[in-house]
Amino acid sequence: MLPSPLTYGLGYQLIEAYAPAPYVLDTTPVLFDITGIDTVVTVEKFNAPQKGRIHINKQGEVFSSVANATQLNERQRFVIDFKKSMEKDELCGIGENGEILMVRMGLYAAEDMVAEDGSIIPKDGLIQVVGVRSDGASSFVMELPAGVSVYVCEISTEEHYIVSDEKYPVTLNYAGQDVPVVHLEINNGEPIENYIIRGEVEGVKTDENGAGLAGAVIGLFGADETVFTAQTALMTDISKENGAFSFKDIARGNWIVREISCPAGYVLSEESFPVVISEDKQVIRITMVNEYQRGSLKILKTFEGRETPIAGVPFTIIGKTVIGTTVIIEATTSETGEIVLDDLLVGEYRIDELASELTVDSVHNNNHISGMSEERLRNLIKKTYTYELIETEQDDDPRDDAADDTADESKTHQKIIRVTTFSPHEAMRELNFSEENIEWATIIYNTLNDNHYSP
């Protein structure tokens, strides 16, 4: 009711001076007229969603009829602003492909909430879902009763990232009648970051006997890679003394682990090991085996200047392999004058032709040099021979060298030893004998010739 009556007239205005909490002050005038038709004029001004009604009743000669006027108050709105950021992995090509647009954030009730129609939004009930712009910014805009509590939590993200389960609580406090929109921030205004799903590979490199192998270079490659070199690898590691190697912080996805190079004496492994990282902190274990590199050794005994083979000639083959083992082999030439040794480990070998007792005795029986010691005689006979090393290579698995610069590792090695003898004068120079001792060399030369050791 007004404190005093109004006289007849047109264009009266009712203006709100104060709005009750939690509503926003609305200063829009409500127009009404006093015409005398109605004795009571009622002017209404509503606060949404609740209505407030002002009744103005005037009795007497001033009012003869009743008129109505209505005004609504808007509810104060709340906006929750936030920012998202995504971890980037340039090496694996993740984080710069619009992944942030796949993020979905949810607004949830932190407590049971009664809606205007009487229905209940239960605690942890989903109220609203929003996406994120390319700059990472986004907002929840809502008209909820002041004083309620809510929280923001991530619903989903791009497949390479971990979905965060952290909750960011917010209380929607009334900010006064002069504030139509209340802006709130979560995480103190700092971006909420998504981290990449990462795993690791733990591997061991062994020889064919299961012993740890050091010095092998291993690479991590993309799933579509076809050229496996240090330049095309995303990561590399060198196997330790126990054969161990590893790759840390591998982003979610499909990858290949493959050997790039191996220690001398071993065959490069061409086996590819697929790696699938699908869970955070996942560990994948693999074992890679290198086989020993092997070759063949062929000794061919012939007469000097001719291809006529000499059978029955004994040899000793002593070698030190690249893996540290010692090889000692004694063999005799066949009817074709050959000794063929297959499946030898790669290494350095020395071939010595053995002088038979017959040869030594034959030399001793010649009175001209009967005074020579047997040790010196044996050394002289041994040093009367030279060994020509002929090394050949056969490629068992031809490959494009441009695509794989380690193709030589697959070749089969064969070494042919051709044995010839010194002439007497060559023996003199080799053994540093004086010219007076030319007779010794001549006798030995002829004696070996008589026993089919030389032409």
C-alpha cells in the first residue's frame, strides 16, 4: 500500500529500489494509470522464478476501480571460467594436432540439489558438459540457486592423454543485487594440464648362449618406419655389460624396437619387435638375441707355379675369435690338397704347416748340416713356407644398401690359404742366413721337394 493516495492521472511509474536475495535488482519502470475506472490499482513486480506482488488498495473517491501491473526479476547467473593445456611430445608428434578439442569437462552437484519443479539433482549428478576451444579456454554458464556447491571434473580427453580425476569445488555465493553475472575461476586461474600416457621398454641383449651382450645399439622407431638407422630412430640406447637396455617415457602408441648395430663377431639381428603402449606406466620386456658370425676357411696346398695338389700335408690352425675364445685345429690336406673348415667363428687365425718327422730326419741324415739343432731345423722348415690369404665374401641375403647400411653384416666369409715355398735364395733372405750357408737352404729345399712338400 502506498502511504498516501494518488490523484487521477496517466503515466505513473513503479521503480524497484531494492531486490531481495538472491535476485538481481531490476530498475525497469512498471507503467500504470489512475483513471477512476477502478477504485483499487494493483501493480505487480515479479522476481523470477519466485513472484513478488505489490498490492496497492485505495478506498474512497480517489479510486473507483482496480488495475494490474507486473515486473519480473532475473536470477543472478554464475559463470565458472577455466583453462586447459595439453602436454606436448614433439618427438612422437603428439600435442599439436588439435588434441585439446577432444576434451570434455563436466559440472557436477557436490550435494543434493532441489530444482524449481521439485525434482532432485543428486550428489555427484551431472549438471552440464562443455568442450574446450583451441586456446584451451572454456566456461560453464548456469542459473542455479545461490549458495549451492558444485564441482568441475574432466569427463574425457584425447586418447593419448590421461583423464584427470581431480575435482575442483566451487560454491555459488550471492554477489549482491548490482551484479547480474558472477564470474568464478577454478584451479586459481591456472591451466588444468593433461599429461600424456607413457610407458617404457626394458630389454636385454644376449648371444646365442644366453649371455649378456654389451655394445649393441638398439633403436625405437615409428610403427611405419622401414629404414632402421640411428638417423631414423626416435630414441637409441647401447646395451650394457649385462646386455640391458631401455627406453623411458614412450608416449602412447605403436612402435618398433630393432637393432641398429651389433658388436664385431655377431650377426646383426633383423627381427623387429612391435611395442604397444596403451596404459600409463606400462612396462614391456623383450629379449633380443645375436648369433655368432661364422665363416669358412680353406687351405689349398699345391706345387709352386702349378695347380697340382699335394695330399697328406699336416697343418695347425690357431685362432683368437672376436668374442675372446681360442681355437686350435689340426688337419691334413685331402687328395685334392685341401683343408676346408666350416662354421668357424670370426677372428684372427694363424696357419702353420707342420714338418713331418720324415722330413726332419731326412735333413738330419744329410751330413752337410748334421750339426744343426732340431729346434732350429724345425723353425727353418716352417719358415720356408709362405701363406697367401685369399678372402672372399658371398652375400646370402642381398639388400638395398641405401635402405640398410648394415647389409654387409649378413655376408658369409670364406678364407682360402694358398701355401707355397721359398726358393733357396729367398729362404736365405727371409732367415737372414749368410751366403756361406746357402748350402743349408738348398739341402732343406731339396729335401722337402723329395718328400713332396715343395716342387
